[in-house]
Amino acid sequence: MTLYSVIFYVVAVVIVIATALAITRPNPIHAVVYLVVSFLGSGILFFLLGAPFLAAVEIIIYAGAIMVLFLFVVMMFRIQKVEPKGYPWRQWGPALLCGVLFLSVLSLVAFRDPVGRATLQMAMVSPGDFGRFVFQKYWLSIEVISLLLFLGLLAAIHLGKVWKEKAEEED
């Protein structure tokens, strides 16, 4: 086993654990921090797999900008403590069924070709060519996404102001 494969598996385990912790944390600030760790690990995996541009995009855009936006939104909301009620038993059935189905398909895929004889074609493209392709062919989609993110930020600011005004009226 090479050093790269050891680093790959360690980072993969860290990503899975951080994502599981992000999903299960009752405190939203802690969940955002664990999600940042998961995104950083994904960036490291991209770098290990030979895609440094995607690694940089993952870290700068997702772990940086979007998670800071999430953090501000979470901090703007007035979150009240709610007693944990647990999960109803009727929600466990579909979740367990999906989990068993996923694990069975994953094991079929992993054990059908355990040696890894299937090879992937290597494709190299420069970041400039990638950027030209995306912004020439999918420019409208990118503009729509940026508009949606902007509207989400405005909605979060508006909700924060409304809740602040209600809190001042109650006091």
C-alpha cells in the first residue's frame, strides 16, 4: 500500500465521520463546522486524484464562501432549544430499507471486480479551457444560480430583521 492510498483512505474516513457528525448534531453551528471539515476533505481527495483545479474550487467556493453564508444565516436565526423527541419508528423502516439497498448495490459493485481491471481514460484539461467551456456553454445556468444565491441571502437578512423586530416588541 502506497502513501497516497493511505492518505486517501484516512481522508475518506474523516469525510464520512465529519458528514455523519454534521447530520446528527443538534447545534447548527457545530453542524456547519463539521460540514466545512467534510468539504476540506473532499478538496484533498480531488487533489489526490489529480484534479487540483477542482480541489481549489471545492475549498474556495464550498468550504469558504458558501459555508460562511450558511454560518451567517444560522447565526441570524434565533434558535430556541427544543427537547429531542427521538425518531418515530415509522421513519426507521424506509431509512433501513434504503440503507440495506445501498449497501447491497455497493457490495455488488465492489466485489464484481475486486482487482480493479477496469481502467479509466485519463483526460487533462487546463483551468482556462474548462472556464471557457462552462461560461460559454452554460452561462445562463450560472447566472440563474448566482441570482438564487443572492435571493437566498436577501431572504435570510429579511427574516433576521423581522425576528429582531418581533423580539424587540416582546421585550
